[in-house]
Amino acid sequence: MLLGAGLLAGCNSTPSSTTTDAAGTSAAALLTPGPWRGELAIQGQQLPFLFEVKTEGGKPVVYLINKGLNGEERLRCDEISAAGDSATIKLHVFDAALVVRADTTRDIAVPDSAVGAAPAQSTVHKSKLKGVWVKYDAKTPYRVPLVAEKGELLLPRYDEEQPSTAFDGTWKATFTEEQKASYPAVGILKELDKGEIRGTFLTTTGDYRYLSGYRENGRIKLSTFDGSHAFLFVGQAPEGRLHNSYTLGTLKGDFYAGKSGHEIWTATLDPKAKLPDADTLTYLKKGESRLNFKFPSVAEGGSISPTDAKYRGKVVVLQVLGSWCPNCMDETAFLAPWYAKNKARGVEVIGLGYERSSEYDKAAPRLRKLKERFDIGYDLAVAGVANKDSVARSLPQLAKFLAFPTTIFLDKKGAVRSIHTGFAGPGTGKYYEEEIAGFNRTVDKLLKE
């Protein structure tokens, strides 16, 4: 998903050895096994997130946990190192990390009289952490304060436990960026026990993945943190719209993304709500029928072109992606095993990577990490930098490129037959199932020709 068309767009390396500081604190000592609940401080809001620490092979491993319509995801992060009193947790495939240390407080003795007052002492709380979320590939310094405490794998609950289904259903939504145009979205919300709500929002450029939270008197708070993006949705029934103890049909609220992204959103219950056809948003310019490119492979010294002998006479799927993009991660998690199972049918996949850096020596390693994490068997190329203009320059035959990921289907003669914008990931429930079914229909049709 692209930021701007919506504010969108496990670490599997060998862990670094830990070091011990003067207080005897190491990464293993800081990250004690068990469930943890953290909070990111963004734009005056507290965004909760969940993670679990396990010991694997004698080393700590962190799993970021996001709950949604289709259960939960657990993003494995095992690239963890320590220096001084801090531990650095690299976040899955993303060029980001949590840098944490023990939350140390000063315990002040209060004697009966000022005479003989005991000195203040420092107490290290092994069940509490503080630190920052850092994005290394941001254009400007990007550090977000965080705190974490060991405890249950539950998001903060409201006091209210009265049963309600007021938020259940499909919502026709509109998001408005400050000083910019509005764009449509579809919200899917499901209320579980004791006010817990799970769901997501879909837009023409992708989805906001696994969202979960709670309700209170016509107000909801949903959030997600996947290591690359931190999203917080706050919504409530407009004044005068809340009737009959939780009967409502309209919501309005705020959407906060990371350090500075903010949009206003409104939504109305509408079981027929839908988005424009994702196969019509990006298309070929008049007179064009195929793509002509030659990009450097992530394998040094190689290059990739759709006219290479490897692809001739085969159906080819082009995946326009970035390692920084969670929606691309969702598509890759589907495509990698799908390709392993289907390549013998005469189909190939090429991943065209658009990374934060324009330098090959920085972009290629990010894509190699993605390849390793998801066991990608298809070819990956470094195609450009992560913006729409770069795609337009490198693939000039395309008109109105909108989002990462975009999937382009080539027939056995190399002609473009379909272009699909965005990807509805596993956090979208039935929409994910429809996404996969549509992908398979397109490939099956081209293979039969």
C-alpha cells in the first residue's frame, strides 16, 4: 500500500552475540521469556502492541503478535544483539528495530525525620522495558518512544462487558488526509467476547492488515504494529447517533500512522460496500501491449528481463513490491509457496523490488533478506526506488500506477493480460480468500491458452 493513497503502504539472521554491562544486564536478561505488552507514544496517543519472548537455541527470540479476523500472525524476530545496557531487536524483514533497556527508577527512602535519611537507590525492573522504535530507512531521523511490561497477551480492555454487536458488519468508509482529497475504504469489523473487536480496512491500494482492540459506549480503539508501520484507529458514534444501548449506524474518528500521519475517517454500515475493481485501476498506455525492461538481479552480476530464455513460452507473474511494504510481505507469503507448488505447470514469477535506497549495494541486501525469510524460489530484481514516479520511469508502458504491491500477468507470448492493484492479505478474512481465488483463476486461464 502506498502512503498518501492511504497512510500505508521474523528477522531470520544469525543472532549477534550478547554482551554484559556492569549491572549484569544482557539481551537474555532484559528479554525474559513470556508474554509482553508494549505501548508506542505517537502523536499524543498510546498505541498498544503485543509480543512474546521465547528462548530458542539458548538465545532470546521475539515474536510480534497481531490479532485479526483470521486469527493471529506471529512475526519472528531473532536478530537480537546487546551493547551496554540496551538490547536491539531487528524487526522481521524491515529495516527497523526496537532498542530497549530495563526501566530503572529511583526509590527514595522517606524516614521519620530528616536525620539519618537513607540514600536514594536505583531499582531495575526486569519486568519493565523502555526505549524507542527506530526506522533506519526513513528519510529523516525516526524514533518513537516506547514502554513495555511483562504480562498477559491481551490489549487494554475497557471496563464495559455488556454484550453488543453494534460494530459487527461491513462499513462503507471515507478517509480524508489533511489538506488533501478523500479516498474510499471498506471496513470489516467483528465483535468477540467482552467488547473485543477485530477487523481491518481495505482501500484501493491495499489493506491495513490485522487490527484489534475494544469498544466502550459507542467508541472503539483498534491498532496494529508489524515493525514497519504503527496504526491506530479511534472511532465513535457521532453525537445523537447512539440509541437503544449500542444501536448505531455511523462512525467517525481519527487514524494515526506513526510519528506524523493523520487522517479523519467516517463510516456507515453497508453490507453492499465495495471498492472499485482492482483489475481496472492500473493499465497499459494506448498502443502498448507488453513491458520492456532489464533490471539487475539481486544475485550480483546477473540481470532479469521478461524476454530471457527462462520465461519464453511461459505464463509470467510480475510482482511489483518492496521489502519495506507489509502488504507486499503478505503477498510474498502467499506467492513463495504457491510458486514452489506450481512452477512445474509452466509458470514463472519475477519480483521487481523498489527499495528505499537507490544504491544497489543497499537495496539488494534488503531484497535478499526478504528472499531468505520467505524462502522465495523465484527471481528478484532491483528495479528502482520506493515511489510511484520511479515505477513510472522504469516501466513507462504503465498508466496510473497506484500501489505496492501491484501484480501483472503476462501470457505465454509475453503480452500483458491483466494488472491487479494492491493485495487483500490474510487479515481481511473472506476478502483474502477471494483474492487468492481470483489470482488462481487468472493464471489457470492463461495456462490453458
